[in-house]
Amino acid sequence: MHQLQFKLFGEKAILIEWFPEISMSVLNGILDFQSKIATNNYPFLETIIGYNSLTILYSQKIVNYENEVEILKNIYKSDFQIPNKSNYFWEIPVCYDAEFGLDLKEISIKNNLSIDKIVTIHSETIYTVFFIGFLPGFLYLAGLNPQLFMDRKPNPRLKIDKGSVGIGGKQTGIYPLNSPGGWNIIGKTPLLFFDSENEIPCFATTKDQIKFIPINIKEFYEIQESVANRSYHMIKKQSND
Amino acid sequence: MIRVLNAGFFTTIQDKGRVGFAKFGIPISGVMDSYSADLANHILNNSLDTALLEITFGGCSLQFIKNTMICISGADFSPTVNQMKIPLNTRIFVHNNDVLSFGTRHFGAFCYLAVKGGFLTEIKFNSRSFFQNITDDFMIRKENLLPFLEFHDFKSSHASVKTKKSYFKKTKIKCFKGPEFDLLTKNQQNLLLKNKFTISKDMNRTGFHLVEILENNLSQILTSAVLPGTVQLTPSGKLIVLMRDCQVTGGYPRILQLTEKSINIFSQKIAGDTFVFSILKL
């Protein structure tokens, strides 16, 4: 087990940090701690997951920080059986057509890969959802093949359509909402990644896995229509991890 | 109900925001200056999580279609009812057809209009706070109708609270060291704590960017939680003080964390205002 670091984060939050790496073992450590906190009658308001961190927010000011850290360390050490949360494997249709893949050509030139090869590499990988942040419904995904690493654009676009699939540095992701953004856009999915009309607005959650399935432009519009009239059935499988 | 005659520069419905939805990436949001908002609700005997109208820099004009009791707190934008000046932090009775307007700004950036019982706009994820893509709209617009329950008990006693104007003039912004403060060199720490900083024009409910640059070579961090009041330092040296609508995670080093009180005081500043950061001992 990695040595954990505790830091006071303002008056009402404690930040717990793991070794700074993006790995399943760190993520499992974070999730383990998070569920122990949630099931130990420990008073807190909210927890926020990062790649190597767990932030605990409290409703009251922290009176005795050292004492609080001791309590948290004991909770972490406690031998508590975590209820098995089921995770899913989602298939996400993406149209990599030039109409949506605005920056495919540029990546192809800079990374010396054919566009077909970019699509193949991007869609054959299985990505793991680490957490949601940046925008409502934005999944932080791990697993991008280093051949597709690509610096963010020096001048962000003022508007990127929701559903756009992009590459920013060492990460790939889907814009859940229309937003300004600096990522290189390679395609678009017709699925909704944030639906404020739904009590659970995001279908995917931490530790789920996703895979992009290339579709053509005709299929894109067909799926978009069935999403709009709520008749689309997401393709998901029980994840075996 | 209120009919919006003129929406002003940027007017929203706010309460204490959305807690518990970080797992969906939903920001906390809520009133920028919770001290002033609480004051307005308190004077009307509303509970402190009651939704009120947050008015930025004034400019708005509202017609009441029901009788009620109101209270205005926070920034002073010379409010009038039917063109008669009304005081801040005081219970005011308004009647069907009365028009509440805001004029010249005297001090502050955000003022709060509380009505007895609060505004009853849609609730999304436990809050009425406006936020793009979460509520139907992210600001109020001309001809919007803002619902509340009629209030008739005009016999209730008058109440007002005296407040200190110095609240709006404070230039010392109290904060704690942020999680990455210790990555700064001694020299950078000294500059941060001795220099005066100026609020730039790039400011909104998400964050206030500062004018002065703090040169640094800190690397980005692995994406981690940010909070209202977190001060981020970008690679180009720009300092960003995150405010209520900030995202739930970020990748820039978090060098300071404002106290809750200081977030309220800071939210009432405007572009060009200067201040110093003052670190509290743990």
C-alpha cells in the first residue's frame, strides 16, 4: 500500500493524496477509502475523486485537524468488507467521418499515421473511467495509446459540439455539452453523456469501461434520432473486473 | 409572481447550491456572497437555503404581480419601488403592480432580493441555482415570470439590520495555504503575500482572474478537486480565484484557499479593485 498524504484544504475539507500516478491500484485505493468513509457513519458532506486523490468536504469547520486525520487513518485501516459494486462495459458509437473529425488530418500529419490507423487505434482500446469532472458528465478516461498523444490546440475553439470526441495531451474524452475547448476533435458520438432530465444524469461511473465503436454518418443520424425520442438502448455488459 | 421588465446585466436565481453531485461533475454553485444573502433571508424569517434573486451590477426592473414582503441586501444599486428610494436590509411591503428598479451602483457587485417564502422556480439536483445545461436557462430574461407564494400579513413588524459598509471595502483577503503552496519557492511565496493584486475584467461566477503575473515553473498536477475559493496558478503565471460556479476538478496547482468569509467579501469586488492575500496560521 502506498503511503497516503493528508492535507488540510481550507476550513472545511481534507485532501488525501496517493502516489502521483494514473493506475488501477491507486484508483482502487481511492474507491476503497471512499466506500469505507461512506459506510462508517462518518460525518461528511461530499467526496470528490481525482486521479490520485480523494477530497472530503464537511458541513462544519474542522476543529481538530490532527484528530480528524487519526480518525480517517483508522477508518482506512478498518477491515471492512466493501459491498461489490457492479461495473459496466459500455460500447459508444462514434462517427469518425471528416465532417466531425475536424482535426484528424492534422493528427495524421503530425503523428505520421493514416487516418484509418488513428481510428483503428482509438477504437480498439478499452478505456477506464476514472472520475467525472471539468464539465457535468465529462469522463476522465485512462488508456489512450501514446501514438495518439497530441498537445491541446494553442487557440481553443469557441464552441465544440456536445458529443465531440477529442484528444488533449495524453487523454481522450467526450464533450458532454457544447463548450469552448482546446482538444483535437476526431469524431462525434450521438449519445448523451449528461442528461439533466435524468435523476442519474450520467450513465457511466468510476471504474466502468468504455470502447468506441466506429459508425458511419448514416448510422450516426439514425442513432441520434432514437436518442432524441428516447428509444435508443445502450449497449452495456457486466464488466468482469 | 414577478414579471421581469428588464433583466439587467446578469440576474439569476440562487440558493445554497448543489452538494452531493460532484460524482456527476456538477458544480456546487449557489449565492456568491452568502453573508449578504443570509442577511436578506434572515430579515424576512426565511430559512437560509431559501432561493433569492442575485442581481449583478443592477440595471434590472421587476414588476410584482402579487403582494409580498421583500428585503434587499448586499451591493447598493439604489433600489426604488415605484421610483421611491427604499433602504437596504429592511423589510419592505410591496403590492400588486409595484415596480422595483435598480439604478446607480454605490458599492458592491452582487445584491440579493429575497421575497417572503422565496422564489419557487424549478429544482434540479436539490437546488434552484441557475446553471447552464442544468436549469432551463442560466439567467433571467425580459418577460420571465418568477413564481413565489402570495404573502398578506402586512401586520408583521418592521425589521431592519444595520450593516457595516466596511465589509465592502476590506482589502485583506484571508486564506490558508493551498495543497500545492509548498511547491512555490520562498521568493514566489513572498511575492504572493507581499504584493498587491488587482482583479481583472475577466471575472464571472466561475472565477476572477487577476492582473498580476506570478512567474513560475510548477508543473500541472494530476487532476484533483478544486473548491470555491481555490486560487489556481497557471503555467503562464496567471492567478485565478475560483468562485461558486467553478468546476469540481482542475489540473492547475492550488496555491491558496480563501476562507468562507473571504469568498463572500471577495465576491463583492469589481474589476480594478486591489487587495492583498493574508495567510492564516492553521
